[in-house]
Amino acid sequence: MHVAFRPDGLSDALVRTWIGFILFACLGAAPLGAAAGDPRQALEVPEHYRLGVIPWQSPSKLAGMFLPLADVLERGLAHPVQFVTAPGYRQFVERVKARDYHLVYLNPLLYPQAREAGYRVVARLAGDGMNGILVARQDRAMPSFDQSVRERRLRLALPSEEAYSARVLREHLGTMGLSLDDFDVEYFGSQDSALLAVHSGRADISGTCLPSLRSMPEAVRSDLQIVEQTPPQAAMLLAVRDDVPEAVSAALVEILVELHNHGAGQQVLNALGFYEGFAVASEADIAQRSR
């Protein structure tokens, strides 16, 4: 795989050193496909394992975030891993239903549809979960979000109707006795575009999530403030298609959960903006965290 984007300081030598340790510790120092009894030997192995990422950012930004992870997975699995996404949420869902991806990174709201298509969850983002946030410019006085909404009709920028953060924020507004009908809502297609709409003055507030705000350039981020935040929600997930061999799935999980324990792996997480790393996940775990 040709890696066009790499976090600063993540050299090939450093990645090879760390991956060598992971291969030795987790895979017996042998490439996965060469292991005795490896289930891939009895199945047709795809040319690439396709890592499908939900399009919550622009394709170029997602590439900068996920290509280093795809590179690490490729080295650890000893098989090519290809980062792919979709033009929009609806196209992504259709591709999941069509089983276009071998590995898929998606939100909990879409997971039931992925499960019906033959995917099973194996990992999630570590930590307490994702918070939806509402962001405004620093120079726009908003001492009380609730009061500001009731006093004037705010322009609300959202990435799309299907975005996880938009769904979370709709539910949170309901607990405050508010709804999207209390705002002038405009959809901008991505988290970045919604945040930039606030920064440029095209909107008063933006509904997004903390990793998206963290990923913005400092010149933009420093001009913005969080004016409202939801309670933690179920974290983003990584699922595998049911024809991916168990040995490959197990190795994938081992690589993910060890990322935060090593310098090179932490740099991959920094590129993603997922500072707490990944944790093992199961159906029971997801059901409990989604209540």
C-alpha cells in the first residue's frame, strides 16, 4: 500500500520496529498466512482487505487520519489493507449492505444494518464514549445556550441528517424542551464544513463531536468555544465481515488494542484523534453501552 499521508515523526523504521514486536508477541513471529491451520488457507483470500470508513469528514482528511492505521494493520496482518470511504452517509450504508468492505468503521446507529449484512463488532473506541457538542465563535456572547435559543432564532450548522452527532444532539435538545424546529438548520455535508460555517459567520452554532473539533487547524479551533455538550454516548465501532477468518479478526483486535502502549502506535492514534485508543468489543458490550 502506498501511504500518502503519515503523522509527523512516524518513520518507516519506527513502524517496522513496533510491528516487529507485535508480530512476535501476538502472532508467534510468523506471518499470519503461514501459520499452521490458518483458516485463510481454506478460503479465497482477497487481494486487499478493504477498510471502509464512515464519511464523517472529507475524503482527503479521512485519508490523512486512517492511512497510517491501514498501514499498521497491513504490516501486522501481512496482507494488503486498503482504506476506502464513500461520497456520503447514504452511499456508505448502501455499500455496507452490499458487503463492499471487509472491515468497517462506523457509528452505533448504523451497526444494526451492518449486522444484518453479515458484520460483527470486534472493537470500539476506548473511554467513556462520544460526546456531541455545540460550538460557537469565542466572540459571540452566549452565556446561556438555552436562553440564547429562546431569545433569538440561531442558525445551526450540521454535517447531515444521518450523522451520529446530529442524532445525538437532536435527542439532547429534546431533554431541554427544544427541537430542530427552534433553529434555522443547514446541512453542510461534513463535520469540518459545519465547523467552518460557524468560524466564517455563516452559522451561529455547529453540532459536531469533540474529535472533529480537535482535528481543526489551531487558527480555527482557537476562535471556537463549546457552548453545550451531551452526556457520553456509545463509542464508534469497528466490525468485520463474516467471511474474514477468525485468525485474521483476532490479530486485528490485538494490533488495535496495543496501539496506545507503544510510541509508534500512539502516533497513529494521534493522527486519528482517538487518544485513548481501542478496546475489545462484543455484541453484549455494545447492547449495554447503547442503552
